[in-house]
Amino acid sequence: MAEFLTVALVCASALAAPDCSRETALDVAVAPAPSPVACLMQGETLAAQTGLVRGRETYLKVACERRRTAALRPATGEP
């Protein structure tokens, strides 16, 4: 499993880059990445393939996140 996630955020050009996040983005695309370098390299490609960026009214911000995994608890038979 890839350790990182490429997160391509498409935000309105009126929104400052530091304020562009998953919560404020107009569109979000996420894909697995094996390394931070691969993550950054595939961000623009991901956005281009999905056709998310729309002219001057939006911009692309690429973020790389470490994938979180849930800890598995052993089944105890209790609800």
C-alpha cells in the first residue's frame, strides 16, 4: 500500500493559498503515491487528467499527506 496520498485541491482564485484546504476547495482529487517526490510530481497530472482546473477563476494546490491507518482491535465477541 502506498504510504502517501496526493491531494489535488482546486480553489477559487479569490481564496488565498494558505486558506485552500480540503474543506474550502471547489474540487478535490486524491490518489495514492509511493513517496513524497512521486506525490508532488503526480499532483498536476492528476488535476489535468480529471479536468478540474477551470481557467483564471481557479488555481491548483497540491498537498501530500501521509496515509493514516486505523489500528485493528482483536474481536472479543462483545458488542
